Amino acid sequence: MSTSASTPAPPPGAPSAPPAEHATGIPGRIRAKASPRPGTWISAVIVAILVAALIRFLIVNPVFKWDTVAAYLFDVKVIQGVGWTLLITVAAMILGTLAALAAAIMRRSANPVLRGVSWAYIFVFRGTPVYTQLVFWGLFSVIVPRIAVGVPFGPELFALSTRDIFPALAGAIVGLGLNEGAYLAEIFRSGLNSVDRGQSEAAKALGMSESRILRRIIVPQAMRVIIPPLGNETIGMLKTTSLVLAVPFTLDLTFATNAIANKLFTPVPLLIVAALWYLAITSVLMVGQHYLERYFGRGFDDRSSSPAKRSRQASVNSAGTTPRNALPEVEL
């Protein structure tokens, strides 16, 4: 006599039973299929058609004169203009960073005089156009023709002509640097304020000085917040150097390409030459910004699970040297 009972058949209209389990006891997996998205393919086709039309327009249009672009892309005057542009960008950003850091620290000071000076600097240089400031620095030797050192209300010891000590290059760097410092000061101040105040209080309790707390604790952590906008401001500074003609400084990339264009009566090809160089330099700056953001963002923005990019806390957890339960049970 058989001991096995037959499974009764489900009544008509009843829902079907779930899929049978495998021999291992694991239920059958449901293979989900993504819903079709025709919008992706339609947009891809439209973009491809537009890109093809743009490429054809760039090739067929005789105004662009790509042979002229190729001939002057590495011209001596253009390369020299690239060098001067990079020099002005780096020097102005260094000056702006130093001025911004000093202004941001002064804004955090308990001294009301220092706070007032910082506020006035930011108000004036951020509230007036950079072109107007560059014209002012270009006329600095007219406003202040000579700088004299001597006894107050007495005889002069020696005097210097500002035309000799303040050329057009210095005016361009000072004008761009001080203007940039006013914007960076607010960025630095927000970055410094992003660090928890409790860390400064703990460092003071350990006997650290204010300068050491700022240098070893606050600034390294604030760089994570400062670097992204600082990189954007550097790229903006690179393009703002095209305004140094107001000083006037006539050796930068924009003036060099404009001079060649005026000589050849072909403005469009030389504009393309300048645009290609600006795009190339901007691409390099963006790569450097990416690596700086990743360096100062260690432990805060680790999106990769690879061992080389794991945060310090993740490495400690994977070592298994600390208990998973930070508060173990205590028997009473």
C-alpha cells in the first residue's frame, strides 16, 4: 500500500502556483526585463542628425578657412601669447588666493577693525567691474606718478617713478589678483566655517595655538569645500585674462590672435585658434581639479569599492581589529 498522497488539483479559475523549487531548495529566480524606452533612441537619432549637420556646416562653410587655422595654430606669436596668458593666470591666482585667505581670516577675527577692513575690501573689489579696475590700474602711474620715502612733513630720502616699478604686466596681475581675491574670500570663509567648531575647541583644550589649529586642523578639512569653486575660479581667471588690454597689456593670447586677424582680414579663423587654445588649457585645468578634489575628499566621497580607493575607516573595518558592536552587553 502506497503511503504517498497525490496532490489535489487546483480548482478552476484559481491562481497558478509559484514556480517549483530547484533541487537545492532555492526558489526559481524572476528575470526582470526593463521596460522599453523609445525616448532614448529617438533623442539619440535627433542628436546624431544635428551633430552630422554641424560637422558638415563646419567643413563646407568657407568662412572658417581651416587651412589658415592650421597655419597659425602653432605660430610663434600665438605660442608666446599662450605663455603670457598662463603667466598672468598663475600669478593672479596666487595673489588672489593670498589676499582671499587673509580677508577670510580677518572676517573670522574678533577684532572689529580687521573685520571692517576685510568687509570694505570685499565690498569695493566685488562691487565694481573687473574691466573698470584694470583701467584704473593702467592709469596708476598717472594717478601716482612717483612714490617718495622720507620724514613725514619733512625732507624726502628717495623717490621712485611708478612707471619704472609698475609696468603693464604688474598692473594686469595686481588688478586681476585683487579682484579675484574678493570673490575667493567668500569661498574661503564658507569653507572655513564648514569645519565643526568642536574640533577647534578640542584643539584649544590640548594647548594648540590659534595659528596651528588653523594650519593643521581647519584648513586641511576646509580644502574639500574650497577646491571645487577654486578650480572654477581658476578657469574663469584664464578667460578673464582676455581683458588685460584695458591696462593696456598687449602680449596675451587674445591680443596676439586679434593682431594677426587684423593683418590678414580673417577674424573667424584666428578666433578659432584662440578658442582651441583656451579649450586645451581648460581641459588640463579640469583634470588637475579632478585629482585635487579626489585627494582632499579622501574619506568623505569614496564611491569606489576598490582597495586602492577605500577610505581609512573602511580599511580599519575590513582588518577586523575592532568589534562590530561598539557597546557590548554587560552581564549584571
